[in-house]
Amino acid sequence: MNRSLRTRTLLALAVIAVSLFIAVTVPVRLGLDLRGGTQIVLETRSTSTAKADAEATDRTLEVLRGRVDALGVAEPSLLRSGENRIIVELPGVQDPKKAADVLGRTAQLTFHPVLGTGEAAGDARPLPTKQPRERVLPDESGTPLRLGTAALTGGHVAEAAAGFDQQGGAGWHVTVDFRGAGRDGWARLTGEAACHPAGTAQRRVAIVLDDKVISSPQVDPSVACPGGIGDGATRITGSFSPEEARELALLINGGALPVPVETVEQRTVGPTLGREAITASAWAAAVGTALTSLFIIVVYRLMGALAAVALVCYGLVSYAALAALGATLTLPGLAGFVLAIGMAVDANVLVFERAREEFAARVRPSARSALAAGFRNAFSAIADSNITTLIAAGLLFFLASGPVRGFGVTLGIGVLASMFSALVITRVLAEYAAGRPGVRRRPHLTGIATTGAVRDRLVSRNPRPMRHPRRWLAASAAVLALAGAGIAVRGVDLGVEFTGGRLVEYATSAPVDAERARAALAGAGYSRAVVQSSGPTQLTVRVASLTGAEEAEVTRTVRELAGRADKVRDELIGPSMGAELRRGALIALAVALGAQLVYLAARFRWGFGAAAVLALAHDVVILVGVFAWLGKPVDGVFLAALLTVVGYSVNDSVVLFDRVRDLARRTPKAPLPELADRAILQTLPRTVNTGMGAAFILTALALLGGSSLTDFALALLIGLVVGTYSSVFTAAPIAVCLHRRRTPHRRPSRRG
């Protein structure tokens, strides 16, 4: 065993051992749809300066969403109920009372000059003097301070962060950085305080949070009068515990609520998906993965069996990474892993097809040398396709929020795990097996000693699809027009996450199983209803819209199950994916596509990058159009599927253009259409085998996964077919046409 193989073996064993330990000892956090969680109902209150109307409640909801993200709760659900109520559902929250307290605090932060000591401590109150803007508040030790008008507010704060100073003796503290006019205001405030003698009350600056002095530090003697602290930064100290410091930084960063909120209800709710649906989904995933593995084994024999083992290791590594990072696993979030499984299979297929080419081209071939060349030649395609996906995942995580951000997390983890599985684990197993004497004597056992049925048929026919690229573009344009007609004629049926709807809560006389209620409502024609149990005799039904007659039908169905069901709440609800979240998701997606375009242009050509992005847009429009014609809902699950299709589409285009680049290096004078034809023929076996492998798991999810996964798997199957087509017959023709426009054919000049 050579040194490089020994190093990869030790690395693979170490990662698998650590992953196994984490998987056994650290439980993964499940989302609200899989195990339920805590539900908090907040009610906004009007003040003398702000009315708690629907608009103010929506602004409050967005501030709360930022606080929930800062709390570390992944995949939360926040929606407006009625005009002034907000329903917050938090999966995996260990201390719901503390979460409700943090969410409900208004966090009004102000910075005041200290005018002196007051006469009495107590709550904030105006002084009965000729200066009504002054007030008395007790400091941290209870000493009353006379405070002047607020010089700065939380709006002047750029960022707050909790830190620990072991050397300086300050312990846990919160650093605050000011921005814009706040920097000059902080210098002016501290400069005025520095003009008073040390030790006096007037040399202090009071930092007030929610009418409570949380810190009133003396300005250091080194600060000049009246220059003040000019770097726009301060440190809040006060014997904080780690939790108190982090909570304070969270509140300052989260901003003030537009209107105060009050917790009116707090309880535990059940999962939005039933236990039977989750079990069916798990079985579907297992059956699909087994069929995919069996297909790889049939096509690639021994190498396929080893790739299947590596696929199991991929599942272990990705699960352990998810658990170690504390990420929350939800049903839409599983979309990222479905894409990563496809990419893991694709990487193995790329390597094995490259190894087949090397084996057929050599005079005295060996399976081990062909495999080494296969890994070497396929590395650039694997790296480029995974990096483009990681760019999208990273930008979705940093720029988006809610379920889109959760998709970015799971996708990033899955892609990294799939790369490790394909490039390290599979390679260790394959090189070790190919070096065994029995395998060396029987190379046909490896599965790479044959060119394969797909390549044999292509070689015999030798088609040239890029001879007339505009014909393929015309066909794509026709399909796009048909999809656009579906969107225009049938319209897009947005789900309750985007449009809001109606929430009806029942108090039943007997316990009602949520799974039975879902099945009964589906039988009555309400298959999209979201049903949750919020107690042994509490049931909540959430749908996109209900007329009076439809609400009566829902109530009758519930009463047939429970004997008696009284409505305790019947309210209109806002979308859980509000305008701010949708806007952030669109911005994140647009930036991700732009970043992918720049990367592909740098790695290939501008024409190739533009062709890949245009083909991606083609796939998205067609998928939305097909769902419009079928009358399927466009909801959060569809959004996850759409993002997955985007990853598949870019991946296919990258593999094709990588082969074009490779061929151009070997024959630099060959015209691009000829190179594209050869690249299509050479990569088609990989495209067919990868597509078949992914189709098995998606078909199993569609047929066995239950209603919760049917639409998701259907969207991915459509996207798989469209993405495979577009990478060959849309991206390649666009690249050829763009190349011809940049390098027009020059006719030879005539000599007189």
C-alpha cells in the first residue's frame, strides 16, 4: 500500500469513526413538522404613539423572525393571526418560557448623560421640576441617578457582541459599535462627561434598556475633554453571566419592536406531519436508496458495490455533521440531502466512466491504473459542480432566512459529505479492490473493462446534434411558451405559506388522533389541510381558504371523529413566508445565480456560464408551468424541490462544459460545434446512468412516501427530466450560438 492510499485510508477510517460516535451519542434535532414543538401566541398592543394594526403587526413579525434566528432555532414558523396576533412555532426549544420572554421584550435601548444623583430610587418617572424631560432611575447598585434626555438610541448601534475578558478582569461583557451619526454622538456624549471631575456622577454615562439602567460606567480618565471617545465603540459591563451577555447582545441586535407585544398563550403542539407519513417517507427513502444501489451494482459490478458502500458511509457522515452542528432536520430540508445523494452517485459514475475510457484506450490496461486516471480526469468536473452548488448553498444561508436558509444548511453539509464519500472513501475501496490478485486476473469483474451499452450504440450511430443548434433552441422555446401559457391561463396556486388562509381550532370531547383527522379531511377534499394536535382534546386545522359552507364541512368531519367539537378560535392568518422572507429568498437566489455565473465564466468561458444560467432559468419556468397545468400547489415543499432542481441543472451543464474544455485542450483548432458533439456523446453514458440512479429514489418517494412527499418527488422527477434535456439541448446550443456571434465566419476576400 503506497503512502497516498495509506493516508486516504486513515483519513476515511478516522472520519467514519468520529461520525459513528456522534451519530450514536448526539441526537439530531427534528423540525416542527416531524416532532412538534412549542407554540407561542403573542398579541401586539397599541401605545400613545403607535397603533397595533395589521401593518404594525407585520413589521413586528419580521423583527421577531430576526430574534428567533438569533436564538438559534432553525426552521421556525411565524405567521400573523387576525390583525394583532402572531403565532410563533419553535421546534426543539428547551426553555419555552425564556423564549417567550426574549421574544416579547421591546428592547428600547437609550444612552443618557447623568446630571447628578436623584432623591429617590424607583421606576422611571418624570421629576416634579422645571425640567420634565429629566427622570430618575436607579443604577445597578440601587443609587438613584438623574438622567438627561437620551442622546443616542438603539438605532445608532451597528452591532453588539458578547465577549469574555479574562486578562482585563471584566469577565463577560457586551461590546457595542456605533454607526453613522451615532459615532459623533457617542464622542460628544463621552466628551461632555469627561469634562467633569473623576468620581462624580456627572462623569458617568447611563445605558438604559427598557427603562432600566443596565450599566452606568465612569468615563476613563484617559478620555479627553471635550473630544470624547472617537472610535465609536463602547463596552457594557455589569457582572453578566454568559447567558445574560448573549441575551443582551441578541436584544440589541434584534432591534426594537414597533409596538409592544404580550404573550397570551403558550403550549406544546404536535407535528404537522403524521407518524404514518414519516414512517412511509422513511421506507420510501430506504427502498429508493436500495434500488439506486442495486442499479449501480448491475452497471458497474464490483466498483458499483463499493460505491454503494461509500453511499452508506455518506449517509452516516452527513447525519453526524447535521447532529454535531445542531441543525434542525425537516421534511423540506431533506431536499438538500436528496440532491447531495444524486451528486454523490454522479461523482462515482463520472469516475467510473472516465476509467472505462482509459481502460479502452490503453494498449496494456490494468483496472488499477485506469481507476487512478479516472479519478484524476474526473476531479475537475466533480470539483466545479460541487463548488457551484456550495456557492448557492452558502449564499442561501447568509442572505435568506426561514426554510430557505435551512435548505442551504442541509445542502452544504450534504455536498461536502458527498465529495468526501466519492473522492476519499470510494477511492480507497476501489484502489484496494483493484489491486487484489484475483481482480487483476479478472478485470471484467470491476465493471470498467467494458465500454457499456450506451456508449457502444452511440459510437455505431455517431449522431451530430449540434449541427443545427437553432432547431433545439426552437424546441426549447416552444416548451417554454407552453409552460408560460400554463402560468398565464391556469395561474400559480400558491400555498398557505405564501398567501395565508384560515385557522380553526377545536376543543373536542374526546381525544382525536391528528393522523386520523388528516386522513378524514383528505377524504372530504381537504388534502392540503395542516392538522396539529395542541393537547389531548385540542385540534387545529389550517387551510389556504375556506368559505362558510366549507368551514361547516370541516367542522362536521371533525365532529364525526370526536363526537363533539366546539370552535374556540376561527381567525384569518397571514403567510408564514412573509413578504420580507420571500424578498430575501429571491435576493439570495439571484445573488447565488450571479455568483455561479461569475465562477463558471472564470472556470470556462462567459458564453458557457451564460448558457448554464439560461438553461437553469428554462428549467425553473418549465417546472412552475407544469405545476400550473396540473393544478398543484406552489408551497414551501415545492420551493425546496425547485432549489434542488436548480442544483441538478447546473451540475449537468458543468459536467458537459468540463468535457468540452478538456477536448478543446487536446484539439484547440477544432470548431466548437464539433467539440460539443463529441462532449455530448462522451458524457451521455454518465448522464443516463446518473439520471436512472436518481430516478429510482425519486420514484420510490413519489409512490411510497405518502401525500407529504408525492408533490415533492413529482417536482424533482420533472426537474430531473427537464434538467437532463436542457443541459444537452438548451445549454450546449446556447453556448454554440453565443460563440458564433462572438467569432463570425469570415468569407475569403476576392483578388482582382
